[in-house]
Amino acid sequence: MMRILACLMLAAALSAAPLALASSGAMAGGKKATKICKHKTASGKTKTWRCGKDQPCCSAEWINYYTCGSKLLGCL
């Protein structure tokens, strides 16, 4: 019973974490709060996307996935 309650509390905390990070004022500075991420693919094309200043640029070329990481977990 205690394990189930602990798992539910952990799930609730993890699901609320992105909301807390998103509302921390990442877009407060307008365009200056973002950066441009670039990655050159194996075919020679350059993939470009925008991330927040404090977010890492993440790329997984083998599954064609380019995104911004989180402040807490980085690129997972």
C-alpha cells in the first residue's frame, strides 16, 4: 500500500515539473530568451530549430529527432 502511494506521489511530482519549469519566465525577454540550434545531418543538410537560452540543444539523427532538452534532465 505504501509503495503504491509513493509511486503515485512521485508520478504527480514528475508530471508537475514541466509546468513549473515552463512558468519560470523563459519567455520573459522575448526574442532574446531563445537561441538558434543547428545540426548538420549525414546527408549534408543543416537542421535548425529554436530553444530557450537555458535549454540544451538535443539531436538524435538516427530517429530524425531534434528538440530542446530540459534544464533538469538535459537531453534524455
